[in-house]
Amino acid sequence: MGKRSRLILCLLGVIGVVLASIAFWFEPRSLVVSEFEVTTSAWPADTKALRVVLISDIHVDDVHMPPERVRRIAAKVKALNPDVILLAGDYIGGHGLQAGPPEADRARRSTRDNQLHEAGLKALGDLDAPLGVIAVMGNHDCWWDCARVREILSQTSVQLLENRAVRLNRAQGDVWIVGIEDGQTQKPDFQRASQTVPSGAATIALAHNPGLFDWDSNHMPLQLSGHSHAGQVRFPLIGAPVRITRHTEDTADGWTAEGERLLIVTRGLGESGLPVRFGAAPQIMVLTIRPGSHSIVKPLN
């Protein structure tokens, strides 16, 4: 092998090490705060703007997302001064075989592993906002043990919605959060979830999987979701090689629209499958939502 060939191989090796370091260490431990101004034509005109922090896919694990990091993220979220915090599911982590059933089941995991997940769920209790902290389930949560997730969250300030709505009482216009069950592991029911919501009220649908946006029974004008991780690994030009939902690509920048209906999807905070992120840094979304004549999402940073 000639000197030039050895130099090229050495350079390629260095590049590979650098990229692997970014993907397996630095980017998963980074954090981006993305702010958006959201206008929806479906809200009553006299509804005051609502400041929402949306986080999802925390995926507690012992690699990049231990409970201590969840607490640090909670402190950062509170410093953003949201009116309400919405959690879009997948609090439980899983790498390798534990990324899906049957190995994801709590009964198949070690005591240490389960204690880690429970501590991470309890750390969500550090979140706080004037209008509350509201959550839905994700597929990883029910693959693990959704009954245990319910039990632990019930001991915190987090309000879990499963095909149920809650009203945020405000002097300048109430807003209803409609929490939908997970599409892979539960039974989403938009009619049941919204049955207590008055006609014409300002609403936000909170559902883990963005694919529920396409359901015929979903008439919600605004849906907030997670699940896709924007592919978790993204390359220039080609985007994400792995796309777990139809909306992985069209919401890679955070949102898409169908007429006046809006779908907003966060990249999430943790990882599943492999503890890797590349071109899809962990994200906290800050949304200022207000009524308007046309539905649109405008990035502010």
C-alpha cells in the first residue's frame, strides 16, 4: 500500500471516529430549545395566547438519560416559564432487544433496570407550570408496563390522560387538552376523548404517535406528538434512513399541515434501539399558540 493510500485510510479513520463520537456521545447529550409561533384558525378569536412546552420520548436509560438528567431537563423547562407542560409519551427507554416486545416487558428486565425507569418517572414530578403538567402514554411505556406507569405518575403532579380531556381554566379563554391513547399498544378513541369538550372550544390534541393525525375519526384542528425522533439519525439530502411513521420526513422541521389542521411533532429527548443521534438533536419545543384567520407555524429561532 502506497503512502497516499495509507494517508487516505488514516483520514477516513479519523473522520469515522469523529462522526461516531458525535453520534454516540455528544449529540445525544446535547439539547436544543426550539421556539415556534403557532396560529390556528380553529380557536375562538378572543382566546389569549397559550405558552406550551412540549417534550416527548425521554426514554430513561443508563447511557444518556439517567434520572439525574431528567431532573436537569425539568429545571430547564421550568425556566422557560410555560403556562402548561405537555408530555407526549415514551418515558421508558430500551436499547437492543429491549427496544420492543417481548424483551421490553418489565417482568423480563432486571431489578436495577426497572428501578432506573421508576426513578426517571418519579423525576417527571419535578416539572411544574401554572396550568399543570399533562401527559399521554407512548408505546414503550405500555410495552414495559402501562399500569405501573399510571401508578407512579399518580404519585406526582403529572396528570395522565387516556382518551380523556381536561380544561385549562383561564380568565381570557379556556383551552381543552384532549389526551389520546397510544396507537400501537392501546385503543385511541377521539370521540370518547373529546365528548366533554364544548363545540367550538379551543382544543389541543395530545397523542404520542403522529400517525393518528391521519385517522378518519380525528377532527382535531391541532395535534402535538412525538414518537418519530425525526428519524433519530439524519443525513444531508437523503434525510432519515429509518422512518417509523409516515410523518417522519414531513415533520422533520417540526410541523406539517393539512388544510387548516396542524400537526406539530417534537424530535424528543432520548433514544431507542441504539443510543445514537445524528442530525436530529434532542429537542424541547416552546409553542406560543394563538387564534388567527389562517393556521400556520412560524419558527422563531
